[in-house]
Amino acid sequence: MQQRWPERLWIVRHGESRGNVARDAAQAARSHRIETLDRDVDVPLSDRGEAQARALGRWFADQPEAERPEVVLASPYRRARQTAVLMGTPPADLIFDERLREKEFGILDRLTRYGIEAEHPQQAELRRALGKFYHRPPGGESWCDVILRLRSALDTISLHYGGARVLIVAHQVVVLCLRYLIEGMTEEQILAIDREGDVANCSVTAYAHDPSAGPRGGLVLQRYNFVAPLLEEGAPVTAEPDAPMAAR
């Protein structure tokens, strides 16, 4: 029987972006809006984010050949694209998949938690009632919506890259929602992990295939939020949410 899952799967959150930095500044100033000039899809890495991506790339390059990715898939967002390339992936070899994109925030995009409470109090209340897993802001997505598109992405990965070593470069909510899917979690379990802290920029979540995991084998978690590669390379570690806590 053909192996369904990749032999190894690494999921990496992009490096720190200028949007992360702008968000922190807006929250500290209690501003309503995060001041960025770009569309979310076009937000680039910060200088620290570039250093993080290079450091992680050096760590992967130092691993034995059997411990390095063969296939690299990325969100088409600029910060994920830059992270993959700075890690050492030739642009021509990079596979973009829009299903790996950031969660869409709709009318809450670029608002801080102060802005959401002030400008869309009904949405703030609805989110408190439904929880982030099911709340879908107008024009945006819930975590469930992200999970639905990621189910399809995982099916594609299984179809085309079974037995391969695959690296995914994406976003914080994508990392968490992939954990939910791969490990068969409940809403309560994945939200408990989310409450423990943010996924660090350029951290590694790693899985290995285990033939004894389930009737057809499965992926077993090896590492989560692993930042030792950054520390070893002397790169800064940052763990900022991609969006206001009230919207994420």
C-alpha cells in the first residue's frame, strides 16, 4: 500500500513581519488601527524576521541530508514567501498554495482590540459568545473556515508527496489548525494550546511518519514551537500574534 503521509513534515511560521511590529506599536499606544501601508498579503518581513529566516535556513542546511526538506510549500503572502527564500529555497522550487494563506479578518482587518470594541462592539460581543473557533467576522473567516481549506491542502499533500520530506511555511493560525487536523484534536484541545502562548516566528513544528499510527500509518508530533535553531544561530526570538487577540 502506498504511504499516504509525507515521511517528514515541518510546519514553520514566517519570520517577524513589519505588520507584527506595527501591531505591537498600535496596541501599546491603545490606537484603534494598525498603521501599515500595504495589503496584508504584501506585508514584508522586518529586519529581525529576515535574520530569523536566515538562521533557520542555516540550521536546516547543517542537518543530515535525510533530515532536510525535499519539497517546500508556502503561503503566497509576501512574508511567508520571503521566509522560505531566505531559508534557502530557490524561488523556482517554491510551491505556492493559496489554501495556506493567513486567516482573513474581514471588517476587523487592521483593527486592534481597542478598535474592534469601539468600532464593531456587536462583533466583539458575538465573538465572546461564539468563541474564536466559530466566529466569522463579515468578509472574514472563522478557524473552522481555515480548517476546511486546510483539509483540502492536506489531501493534496498526501496525494502528491506521500513518502517525501515536506516543509510548509505559513502563518500562526495555519500552524495551529494543521495541528488540529493532523492530530485529530477537539476544539477545546487546540484552543488550550493556543492559550498557552503564541507560535513563535520561524519556530518549527515537526512530524515524522509512523507506520504503526493508525490502520494506514500517520504523522506523530516530534516538536512544537521549537526555537532552538534561532537561539543556536543568535537570532532574536519573537512570538507576536499576526492579528489582535480579539480577532485572532
